[in-house]
Amino acid sequence: MKRKDVKCGFCKGMGKDPFKLLSECSVCQVCNGEGKVEIAEPAIECVFCEGSGIYPGKRITCTVCGGKGMITVEKNVTEKCPDCKGSGATADSGLPCLKCKGKGVIATK
């Protein structure tokens, strides 16, 4: 599987904790201060957090992409999830969709 480096979604490539929870000098917990993360291809932007790496409405890493802002998908993924209509979230709770695991897409058969 091919891998590539992409800018860390959680810290926007700065390498610092975006919320400065521990201190202004704290490094990003996702990229360990590197500003970039490695992902396996093929990959798409995380629809659940819209590529921000931040769980919507919270100050924690996105549970779908792990804070990277990108998710690895299988090669045969081309169809929007019928349950969440591609949003990655359930309409009633806002939690990640159970059918697509928050990715917004499913594998075609």
C-alpha cells in the first residue's frame, strides 16, 4: 500500500496543540510536533470533521480520522453512504454514522 505525508489536520501543520490546553509550547498530539502525518492511499478528506481533524463542536481529535484530517478508503469506494447521505454523521445524534463509520462513503459490491 502506497503511503504519503500530508499536513496534519488537527494543528494545520503548525506542530503545536491548537487549543494550547497544557501550554503554548505543547506539541500537537496527532503529529508529535512534525506538522505532517503519514496516510495510506487511496485517501480522501474526512467528511465527518471536514478535514479539520477536530471532532465537530469539541476540542478533541476527530474519532473518524484520528485528527489527521484524511482517511484511507478502499479502492472500490465510490458510493455515498445511503444512511447518512455522505455526511458521515447520523442526523439525530451527530455521532459518526454506523454504516460507513463516519467516512461518508461505502464500498460498492
